[in-house]
Amino acid sequence: MAGHSKWASIKHSKGKADKQRSNIFSKLSKEISVAAKLGDKDPKMNPRLRSAIQSARSANMPKENIERAIDKSSNTNENLFENLRYEGFGPDKIAVIVEALTDNKNRTASNIRTIFQKNGGNLGTLGSASHNFNQLGIIKINKSEISEEKMFELAIDSGADECISHDDYYEVQCAKSEIYNIKKNLEKIILNFISTGIEWIPLNSIQVNKDKKDSTIDFLETLESDDDVQNVYSNVNFGNN
């Protein structure tokens, strides 16, 4: 759930697969429950729930976990979750946006502020970091689903603004208000999606010093591992360091 960040591919090499898997399942379950609570429990009628389930399947989350998360949304004793955003600056003044889904905003704010402070960063006010980003609709599709030529053609026909080919997936970009309309068009051809969501895309990247690479990765990973955090975005660029 790292969002659109340059460090996403690096963090998987640190031998934390089982812990990360459990953490990701927990975040996906929360998103499924909230999506089902806020809308129809039928994914065909609820685009946010449908996208959350597709992301869960892409992460190999067991079917029973998905069904349990949907059922949990009917529990009136469950605390209400709030979507919150935090902004700040980390090592080497990299801009960071943290999206949280929490039932206790005081706890979440305290935890995130502590992580920033312990890593030489500082939590700012809303707007302090987000002007370094564009907010776009992002749909990610595994390259095994469709050929590059057909993917680019489909993206154009669906009304997307951009289609980027990465090493093992395609990234379709569009206006955030159009994401579910475009997703619906893509679903006529594509069955499986890695993820669908509104992401913060950096306007410019900041290169961190070589000696701060590991500490910066640790900082971003610590933010992401917090139970209340759903997504972390930054404008860091590790380049070839």
C-alpha cells in the first residue's frame, strides 16, 4: 500500500515478507469494511468496494478474509473510521503525505508525529507538502493481463490521460473524478487489477544523499507499518545511489 513512491520496489528486499503480508492484509480488510459500510455490499454496485476486493485478490488475500471483512461492516458496534491526511517533511527535506484510516485520530496523530520527529523530520499543516504533488486517479494492471499495444489502445479509448509501462505493470493515469468511469471501461477487457485509487504523484523528485538512503527507507517503512496508515507518498528519488 505504499502508494506512488520510488522506494516501493526497494523495501521488498529487506526480508520482512511475512510481517508485511499480515500488515497489508490488515489494511486491505479495513478498506473493504469501510467501503462496504459506506455503500452497497454488492461489489457490482459499489466501485470502491469492487476496487478494494480486486486489490485484496491481487495481494493473494484469502477469500474467507475478504468475506469476513465485508461481514464486519454490518457490525454496528464497530467504531467509525475516519479518512485523515497528514503532511510533513522527512530527511533531506523530502515531502511526505500520509493517508490514514483510523478510529482514534489522537492516537494516529501522536504516532505519526513521533515517527517524523525520531527521524529528523517534522509534521506540518495540511497543504505544507501537498503542493509538491498532483492528485490523480491511478489504475495499475499486471503486464500478464494484456499486451502493451492493446493496453495503450484500451487506455486511450477508455478516456485515460496517460498510460505508463513499468517493468512488470501498466499505470493508467486519469483525473481523479473520472477514475471509476474509466475503470468501468477497462473492466470490459481486463478482469484483474493490481490496485485502483487516488494517489499523490510528485511534481519533482528530490535526490537524497547516499549516506541517508537507508535511514530514509527506514523512515518511510516505519510510517507505512503503522496500523492506522493506509498509504505513504513521497517525492524522494534514490537514483543510482
